[in-house]
Amino acid sequence: MTCDTRFEPAGDDSGDDVRDATRRAIAAVWRIESAKVIAHAARIVRDVGLAEDIAQDALLAALESWPASGIPENPGAWLMTAAKHRALDRLRRAATHARAHDALGADLDALGAHVVPDIAEALEAARNDDIGDDLLRLVFVACHPVLAREARVALTLRLLGGLSTAEIARAFLVPEATVAQRIVRAKRTLAQARVPFEVPDAAARAPRLASVLEVIYLIFNEGYAATSGAHWMRPALCEEALRLARMLAELAPDDAEAHGLAALMELQASRLPARIDREGRAVLLADQDRSRWDALLIRRGFAALVRAEQCARRFDGGAVGPYVLQAALAACHARAPSAAQTDWARIVGIYDALLLIDASPIVRLNRAVAVGMAQGPQAALDIVDGLCGEAVLQQYPWLPAARGDLLDKLGRRPEARAEFERAAALTQNARDREVLLARAARLS
């Protein structure tokens, strides 16, 4: 697609300003509402690829209508209604096509067994206002076992997180073309397998739960620390992921990891109010005003963590999984009255347990930061230097950022400045870049 740039005569440009403001507002609404619109359409047409196309049609209708008529009072409902009408139009055309084949003497066994009942069922779903939680259904469809793990994650992040293929690629540190292929193939596979749009029963739910938990946490992380753009956080994504995690914990009441993920996200979400200052600038964990942390979410997180540990003892022989351990790490921070009073030795011990389950370079890097707080910067720098050759971390901005912090503490200021500048060049988030460049500037 090329950029069509037109030059208008000089004059009053207030109309252009209004149109630009409306387009920006539509983009913001779409970022928040797209997953719900896609999920609603998918419940009607039972095809996530087709549902995404229908949702895009609704977005185009908004782009055509809202600049002239103004943004509706409830833009999400407007998009939902537009998508519903387009989904019903598709079904009616399919029904007409089916009847035409019938009249021409098509194979009624094949046609009647598949097309007509599906259309009738979908029309009934569209008329039914008690739709339950379409988003939760969409999560389980996107995480169906017919898809490879990487495809499940990429598709769910696209459909529910509203992320572009570029954002997903950065989150996974893989080429954008790879992610695009995964998404296209996943939608095609789901359509060919005729995967039902439903929350599976308990027996079918268990093997898919781990993938669902992973996907929801990735969505939460994109909201907690946006991979790109002008904003450091996208709280709406955090809220949606947290809501889904709570629902999953109720769906799987005996699963320690489901409760562990809920605990982890409750505790992390409690920090959101303190992660930016009054001017919208990013505030790192060590500098946050902990009185601004959400006490209710902290209590909910502690309660979910207790429930997770009880489930582990009752059903898993006391063994805990990665989400329970990560929730325990978050609980250490939540219990500390200040950054200086954090129990870093305990945090290192929890990371040691986590490494037995997940020895990925990123977990090892996070452990190194904790070692630096517990044992001093040189001990941590030795670990970080050993990670510099890891291929998966070559474009990861928080490797040079961590190294810069440790070098700064050791008084090696020129080296630290270079590391912060390198980290700033790697990040795609404007707020992260500001923080890193500010740290580099202080070392001039």
C-alpha cells in the first residue's frame, strides 16, 4: 500500500484537525474493543478468520461514518452491532447459496449435513442475547490442540490482545514474517478442523489450560510493559487479561498454576498506579511510591497465592510450577515496605527454584539482577557477562540495560553510558527509550 499525500490550498485547517482527532479516537477505541468484536462475530459465524474480516469491516464502517456523525456515546456497542449485522448478512448469503444448490439438485446429504444446520445454529446464536463470555470461548478456540504451541500464542495475541504481527514478533524475538505465517496457517487450520466455538468440558480443558495461561500472561505483559508505541503501559490489556485469569481460576479450581497466574497478575497489577508519575513519565520499581500500590489487588494476590500453594500440596505433591514461583517473587516485593527492605536473598532462592523448571536466558538475566541486589554488582556482572553470547538476547534491550546498571554501580561510568545508549537503541517503546537515555545522560 502506498501513501496517498494530497496538498490542499492554504486555509482553515480546523476540519482536518477534527478528522485527525476522530481517527486517533477510532484507533484508540479499536485497540480496546477489537477482541470483543472479533469474539462476538466468531460466536455467530464459527470461523475466527472470517470473524476477523467482519470486525475489520465494522472498523471501516466506523472510519467512514464517525468523522461525519461524531463518535457515538458507546463506541464499543456501535462496533459490536455493526459486526453483528455484517455477520448475519454473511449467513443469509450462505443460506441463499445453499438453497440455490438445493434447487439445482446439489448433493443434499453433504449440503444438508453441514451448511444448513450450521447456519441455523449461528442465526440462533446471533438472536440469543445471553452470550456468556465470548472472549473466554475465543481463548480456548485459539489454543485448540490442533494448533502448534507457537501458533496458539500468536493467534490469541492477535485476536485478543489486538497486537500487530510486528509487536508479536518483538515479544517472541522472531522474524515478523514467521509470525504472519503462523497466524494465517492457524486460522486456516481451525476452519478446516471445524473447531467448535465453546469452552471445552473439564476433560478436554486440562491439556489446553497451560497454553491458555501462557497466552493470557503474555497479553498481560504487553499491557504492563508495552513493546512499542508512545505509552509505557496499556492498562486496558492488563485489565482484560486479569479478568480472564480470574475466570480461568474459577474454571479450574484445583489447578495450582491457574491460581498462581491469577496471583502473579493481581500483584503486578497493584503497581500500575505507581509506574508513571504525574507527568506520565515512567517510574522504575525501586523509585515507586509504594503507598500508591493498590492494596485491594495485593490482598487478592496474596489470597490467590495461598490457594495456589494449597492446590499444589493437595494435588501435585507440593511441587509448584513457574506461575506460582513468579507469584512468590511478586509477593516478596509486595510485602516489603520499601525497596531497601526487600528480601533479596529470598528472591534469589526463588529464582534458583524457577531455574530448575525454566532455565531460559531471560530468567537467568532476571536472577542476575536479584543477585546484584543481594550479593553486590560484581557478582551479578559476572553472570550477565556470561549471557552476552546468548543469541536470543542479542536484540533484547534489558540485557544492556542491566549491564549498564551494574557498571554504573561499580563506578565504570563510560561503559555504563554506552550500555544504556545501546539499550535505548534496541527498544521500540518511546517511554522506555526516555528512561534509558536519561540514565545515559546522567553519566555524561
